Amino acid sequence: MFLQDKSSDTLIEITDLETLFNPLRNEIEGRIQEGEEEQDPQAFPKQDLTFASGENLPRCWIDPNYRN
């Protein structure tokens, strides 16, 4: 799955979808999609990411208290 960094519009390939869906985790591991070579994985804060369409991530992926 690819998400986009809000500040730089860079695409990021998410390597661990379970962490993305887990609202108790604030960061996810991914790889920046730049250039021809695959980049090393690094951590990205979830609040800095959106879908490529510009939509925000679902609240249930970010906020552990989303049911309140």
C-alpha cells in the first residue's frame, strides 16, 4: 500500500499493514519511493500521512479512543 507524506507529497510504500491498522502505534515503517533504487525502511508518524488522493487516514487507525 502507498501513502503520501503531507509536507513533501512523497509517496511511501508501507511495509507493515498490521501496524498501520493498529491505533496504538503512532509510527509505521515504510520506504520512500524516490529514484530507481529501493530506499531503506524508516519510521514515519501516522499523523503526517494521507492517502494519495489527499484523504486523511481513518480515525480508527490513528486514535485508540475513536469509539468515545
